[in-house]
Amino acid sequence: MIPAIGGEPVLLATNGLNPRFSPDGKWIAFWLGAMKGGPALDADPLGAIFVIPAAGGEPKRVGASLPPGGYPVWSPDSKQLLVYAGARTGATTDADWWVVSLEGDVVRKTGAFASFRSAGFSLGLGSALARVSSWVDDTVTFSAQKGDSRGIWRVRLKAGNGAVLGQPERLTLGTAQDIDPSSISRNSLVFASLSKGMAIWSLPVEANKGKVTGELQRITSGAMLEGTPSLSADGRMMAYGSTVTNHEDIWLKDLQTSKETAVAKAPAAEWHPLISRDGSMIAYTALDPNLHGIFTVPASGGKSKQVAPVSAWIFEWTPDNQHLLLHLKSGDPILKSIDLRSGVMADYLGVPGASLFQSKFSPDFQWLVLAAVFSSPAAGGPDSRLFVVKIENGSPAPRRDWILVSDEHGWADKPRWSPDGNTLYFVSDRDGFLCIWAQRLDPKTKHPVSNPFPIYHFHRSRLSATNVGSALLEMDVARDKVVMNLGELTGNIWNLTHQ
């Protein structure tokens, strides 16, 4: 907190998000946790709600029985909070606004989202999140997606239980993303109107040395949704997903000749491609009631082959191109393997209390790095830690022998090996932003031999990894480059006077 007229800032709480003064000025509400995506176009909150005296003191958690959530907004009488919270299972149909009382820690689900769905709102995750911004008298102002645009809306709430009264009223019209309305008074508010582009960018590096050798460069056209880049081992071929044709397809780009080819272009939405190390095969997931599952397709072109009727994040090929490592979207926390010859799926690796993602074999196939997402009550939400696991006779070592290569708490993700296997690249919020970092490893034991060091900072609002929002952020590393998808935001702040 800092005086509005200037002065020295005072630290109230660490790692807090979206602080709000209560109307009576006595309290500050905030939340702790993680966001899947980025704050610029609203992210999916996975955390816990806290209040702290404005004069300073110990934070107090409220709404302990709430599902994971965030973005608290005060009631006009400073006695309640209205928050977004989702289901513990991650099912978006159970997400809603909840009223949390500071007296007795009572929580009540408002049922607002059921009313909004019947009115045609899109209430999925990420940029479709319906986020409350202010509560003045009996009126709540919020931003939400309906149709092709995201606008500012208001709706009346019944005092006490927060039940929705009547239909939402739209306050802004247009094709931009209108977010974060802040009420100046009952009839006046300010809001941000933003436009977002998505593209894949390449950063020249000497990957084995952890040294940046050039400037960040955009290497794709910048469609509305473009990302999840995957590189062949030699760094020449890149598979990625794009909506450049107004449909989610899988593309292959030769980074030496710049030639681009659509390798999976079907009525189904194809996403999250993974190219094999030798650049010969691409695996991806298709989402369609009539064409659903994991598919592979030759990078040189040809017919796609379905290998399993499931939806998953595909993370790794084995060196012989006969198996995939993946994480099912059904919520199963265990890392799976699938035999591409037989289609048989089996548990590959799992530990109690964690979901395993982003698994990558070392170049010599002797080690596996992965991101383990743990529930962290101390941090108010989940944290993601990176581990290196020894592979012996094709099987991963037991949990007691895993090597922690990131901080015990925080968010570290997208681990990628350097070509020599002695450096790990990853994305981390350790400095308050999602930036690219690297960690030196002992060549024999793979234990960290130094502190993590920054490769590239995204301390900007216009071009950033956090601007990816609800799209999947991915990164890959080859001998001479790091590639990742980034979101670019432009826009203005507007004032609106209404009746």
C-alpha cells in the first residue's frame, strides 16, 4: 500500500492478487494461488480468499469451504465478498459466483451462472470467465463473453443471499475485449477495451551455453489462436496449431525455407501437436463428437490414424516413435503411455497428491523431466515443481529418488532439455512475471549445480506469456533457438456514463 499523494510503499502481504479496499476502508480483500493463463483477459483462478486489516496485520483466510477461486469483490456494507469459484474437480459447469460472509465464514452459491447460461452467455474457462468487477447498491458490474464479443454487463443481486434478479443488461457493444470495469459511481464506470493477437516467436540462443544470441522474432502470421509449438530435434521443423483458416488445424513449418503446410485439416478441431524427434511424425488430439481421440500423421503428408479414442495433452515421443507419454483431460493425475502399434494405454508414472504434466526425455533417454502440480494450502492454491527422474531399463525411478530442480513452492512449468542434456529451460513466475529461465545440471547426476538464471524476461504488458490467456502456453528448445507462443495486447481505457 502507498499513499495516493506519494510516499514509501508498505508491504501488507506477499504473493497477493487483485487487492480490494472494503467500502468502509477498514479491510483489504485479496487472493493467493495460481492462474491458468494470464490476468490480462481474465484467468482461471485456483486459489483461496483472504482479508487483512488496512492498517496492517496478519491475513485471515475466509470461505475455507469454497472451491478454488479468486477475484473477491466487496458488498456495499463491507460484510460480504462476492467471488468467482470453480468446482474442485475442474468441471466448468459447477463454476459460479459465491457470496462469502466475513461473520461466521458462511458461503453461499448464487446460482448466477445457471441464469447466465440460459441467457446465452459463454461461461467456459480463461477469457470466457464471467468476472465480477464491482458491487454498488444492488447492482453488480461484470465482464463476460456472449456471442463473438466480450462486453461489460450489469445485473441486480438480491441483498443477503446474492440471488440474481432479472436479466443482465449490456453496457458496451463492439468487437474488442471489454474487461475490468470499475464503478466510479452508480452511473459511471471506467473499463479497458483490448484487442489480442497470438503468434509464435523465436529467440536465438546457444542452447547448450544458455546464451541469447539475437532478438526475439515473430515466426508465424499471428492468427486469433496460434500456439503450442513443437520442434524436431534439429530445430528445422516446427509443428503448431493455428486458426489462420478460421478453423483449428495442425500446421508444419520448415524454419529454414519458411514453407508452411497444413498436415491435419479436418472438420474436427485439432490441437496440441507434438512432432517426433526425427521430424517424421506428428501426434495430436482431435475434438469432435464424430472424430474424437489421439491421432498420428506423417509429417511428409498422408492420412491421419486414430490411436486412441481419448482426449489428452501429448507430451513426448519415445526415441523409436512407438510410444507416447500423455496426460488425459479427464482429470486422471497419472502420466500415461500408449503403444502406437497396439493402441494399449497403461499407467507410466504417478505419485499421491500430484498431477504430472510436461514430461520430456533427456536426449540420451536416460532421464525424464516433468512438472508435478501439488495442492499447496500454505500458498492458497496449487504449485508446480520440476523434477528429474532417472530412467532404468525403460522404467522411471521411485519417488524417493526424484531430483527437485525448481523451488519448493511457486510455479515452474514447460521444462525442456538443452541438446547436451546439461541445462533445463523452463517458464517460471519466480520474479512476479512468466519468464524464461534456465538451470544448470551436473552432467552425471542431474542435480542442480547453480541457481536458476534468466534467459528472457517478459516484464511488459503488450507482449507477454501471460497474455496467452485461455490458450495453451507452450515452449520448445533446439540447438539454436527457443520457440514459444505469446499474446500481444493493445487497447485503451474508456469512461462510460449510463442510466
